[in-house]
Amino acid sequence: MLTETEIKLRLPDPLEVDPTSLPIFQQRRSGGWKQVELFNQYYDTPGLALDRAGYALRLRRDGDQIIQTFKGRGESLAGFSVRDEWDWYLDRDQLDLQRLAELDLPEVLNSETVSALTPLFRTDFQRTKGLLNWSFAGQPVEVEVALDLGEATAEGQASGICELELELRQGPAEALFAFARELAAQLPIMPWDSAKAERGYRLVDPQRMPATPTLDKAVFNQPLAQALPVLGSYLLANAQSASEQLSLGVAGASGSVEHALALMAEFEHLLQCAGVEIAAEFGGLAERLRRELFVDMPIDAEYQAELFSRLQRHCGWGVLMLGCSERLFLWRLSGGKGLAEGCASSLAELCSGTATLCGLDRLRSET
């Protein structure tokens, strides 16, 4: 079993700039870029038993190699994900069910599920890949870059794939975040939680939508050091879900994006009230982004495609989402040590007593 740590980024389609030609890549590149064609067949039961359990099963042809992969959905927030996967190199282009039996997952891979596995959809794409190497805080870093262009197909339908993956091979996750944020300042990228397989599942089930996060209102009565990471995770997941719903044309998604940005702006002010230092590059970014995206833009279904086009081509979105994701990761890494130490108020007390946090206070009442 391997644990994969990566940041997944959606790119504007069609591409206006080849990301691999940018100096940020060229300065760190080790060796040349390699292009490969990857052909992937995904399997599940007709009732989507693997998907419901949080797993995916794929058979990939990469040149002369045939690779069977079973992977967990893991944790993903604003493109940053950590998940487990199992790979087997096979001699023929056919599932090896015996390999699945080797995994100690009886509740997922029971005999009924395994016997019902069937081809469900495909994701076929051209991958341009290369290795980047540099030093971060005195530690060697290696990241594999993969630029994927192609499509998912199922039942006569197709969905385009245009994305960039940054997989950490060596070094601290902070180095991966730092690189992704630097890239976001130069190239409009959207952190993306939905894997390629999700495109296929949505072709099979057009009613399938990104999950909407929920928040337990008990968090508002917790000390700030405990409450801030929970609330921050919810607000980031909420913004991520709204952006993915907007890409699918879900009714009301444009209003959800504006509301999500307004709440993130209030959260930034909340951090300032709690004495949490905010990097200069993020100061006021959520509010500026909200104003720039929605200038002369009615919140109406007719304009959702135009709003998503603006969002997709605005560098500020990637910078904001990756910066918030990194902050949450570091809070988790430190166990919240030192967070809001000088503030004894609960989240509810701060929200109800500060006029500029009215949106978060309403969230407390509605949750």
C-alpha cells in the first residue's frame, strides 16, 4: 500500500498557456518532459458499492504496462488530498480478482460485490509528466508534475479533462503548498476536490452533485483554539463545493459562491479579532475577489457560465483556496498549539459581539 499526497488543480479549457513552459517549472525541472497516453477503465457494481464505500477500482494501460489500482477516496480539501492506494502490475488486460481478495477489506470487497463488478466508465488522456527538485527549509523536495488532457466517457456521453496534478514524492507538505501558491499567483488554477473518476460517475448518474458540507453548531460554544480549525475547514469546503456546483450549472450556485466568499472574508476578520496573524498576500483577498468577480454580474442562472469563466481565469481564487488549505494543514500539524492563545472568548461570543461578523452569527443561528 502507498499513501499518495498531492494537489489537484483544474485548468481553463482550452488551455491558453502551456503550464510546463513557465519558469517556475523550468527552474526546478530534473530531466525532460515525457508524454504518455493513459487508457483507464473503471469498475464498480451496478449499485456503485465501491463508490458508496469510498473506493475506486481502475485498470490502466500505460504503454506496455497494465496496472490494476484500488484506491481510497481519502481526505481532500481545496485540491490537497492524502489517500491510500494499492497497485498491481498484471500480465493481461483483465481484472485480477485474486489480488483484491488479498486486501483485508471484507466489508467492502465481499464475494457479492466482487462477483458483481462490471466496466462502468473510462478516463483516457494524454499525460505530460516530469520531476521537479529543489530545497525547502534545508530539506530536499521532489514533486512529480502531471498535465492531463483528455476526457471521461460513459454511455455515449463525454466530459473533458484538463488538469494539473502535483504529487509529493519527497519532502514536507509545506513545500508542496508553497510551490502551488507560487504557481497560482502566475497561472489561473482552481484547486479541485473531485477526482477524474468523479467525472465518469457523474456521466453514469447526471443527478450526482458535489457534497455540501455540514457544520455542527456545537463548535460555536467551543474555545477558539478548538473552534477555528473546524469552522475554517467548513468554510473552505463550502467554497470548494460551491465552485464545483457552479461548474456543473447547478441552480443557485452563483449565489452560493458569493455567500461563501463573504463568509471567508468574515472569517479573516474573526482571525484578526482573535489575534491570529494573517499573511499580507491574503489580507482582504476574499472580499476583493468577491467584488471583482461579481462586478456587473447579476446573481442569476443566465449568468452562471460567465461567472464560472471569470472564476476559472482569476488567479485570486487559487491563491485564496490554497492559502486557506495550507493554513488549516499547519494548524492540524501543530495540534492548534498557540492558536488564539490570548483570546478566552468562545466563537459565539465573538460572533455575536462583532458587527462585521453578522454572516457567521447567522450561520450559528441557522446551523
